[in-house]
Amino acid sequence: MKATGIVRRIDELGRVVIPKEIRSTLRLKSGDPLEIFTDRDELMLKKYSPIASLEKFAEGTAKSLSDLSGHLALVCDTDEVLHASGSGKRDVSGKSLSAAMDKIMQERRSYIANLSEGGDVVPICEGEENAVTAQIIVPIVVGGDCLGAVALLSTEQGAKMEAGACKLAQLSATILATQFE
């Protein structure tokens, strides 16, 4: 753990204010769930990721989706890429999501883009060089809340996301969402 040098007092209702700088750095927004851990006299807060709690299931979903579609498949929570599998696999697991990806998830609608048709391919990760030529991003929505997204990516020149790949991504997002209902 890294010391910040910031000290806060607990108020009479047991609340502690997390400084704005830390909330910004950790991408914490009002209403975000936090998981609480204790160890002897230490208290640790961690942004809660329901999708990350399905570690093996999310990993298996990414692998199956990649095998069936032939594309690079990603499973993300609202902050980072949890699992990547498939052709053209880059080391993206654990990387923070881009602002464009965050916006797509906030809108809670699928996003499809093919460069070959003049589409606007968005970067998945922060500071990523965009070699992607076609993509589909499907948010994982449960009870109106976005918990993450499933994405299929291609780096092949002239690639297009076909209807079958889109349906696979949507099915995968739906299956992940049903794990929380």
C-alpha cells in the first residue's frame, strides 16, 4: 500500500470523506460500490467489481467467444479489461479503459464500427495505439446498471463485424448479466 499523507476524521455517523484527488485517480464516482477489507488494524477499500467476482466464468466466456467468432474477445468491468482471448491477443488484461469506452458503457447501447465502412473505431484502453479495424462493444447491463462490457475486435485489414459475431457478443453479455439476477 502507498501512503498518501492525507488524514480524515470519522464523523458521528461513521462516514469518512475520500478526497477528490484520490476519487479522480481511482475513477470513483458517486454511487460506486466499495468493498471493505480488514487485516488486524488496517482497513482497505476497493472498488467492487461484480464481473471480477466471476473470474473463471468471465475468463471462459472470453475464450469461448474468441473460439466461436475467430476474433479477439474481451470481458471488461467498468474500469479495466479483465480477460482477453484470441487472435491478435495483446497484453491488455488489467489495463484501464479509455474515456470513449466508458462513454459507450454509460449509454448502455451496443457499439459497432468497421473502418472499411468508414466507422469510428474507439480505443478500448487508455493511451492505446489503435490497430483495430473492426469492433463490437456490448455493455453488460443488470437492473439498469452497467457492470462492464463484452467486446470483439479485429485487426485484419478490411475486416467487418458480421451479424453472427454481433449476436455472439450480445449473447455473451446477456449470459454474464443473468449471473447477477
